[in-house]
Amino acid sequence: MNKGEFINYIATKQGTSKVEAEKVIDVFTSSVISALGEKLDVSLIGFGSFSVTMVPARSGRNPATGKVIQIAARNQPKFKVGQKLKDAVN
């Protein structure tokens, strides 16, 4: 399901317009992105938790040349699934 299909799904389920559904999705995603950018965790009980973890620097290999390269440390977004979501999928 892509974003457009998801907007239609929410609008139909909640009996709202597609514009209102899109606003809700946009506010949610931008808020989670903003919070993670500030290194804050976002936990939605039953759904899951969004967090940021630090991936340390490491050496890797260029597959085309075989040359060893250094891969810089970076922050990685992470999502841990909540129990209610796990149960709904199984």
C-alpha cells in the first residue's frame, strides 16, 4: 500500500476527507522525523517504538575494486514492533 492508497484507506475507515487524512499522516510522519532528528524516542504502546542508534565507524570493501574503505559512523533510525501489532499480523 502506497501513501495515496493509505490516505484513501484512512479516509474511508474514519469517514473523513482525503485532505484531512493526508494532513494527519503528514503531521505524524514529520513529527516522528523531527523527534528522531533531536535524538528523542517515540513510543506508541501496542504499535511500536521509534529510536535512533549510533552505528560505529568500520572498514568495508569496495566490491568493484576490492579496495578497503572506511565507512563513517552514523545515526540509524530504528523501529521496534509492539506486541499488539505483532499479534495483529500473526
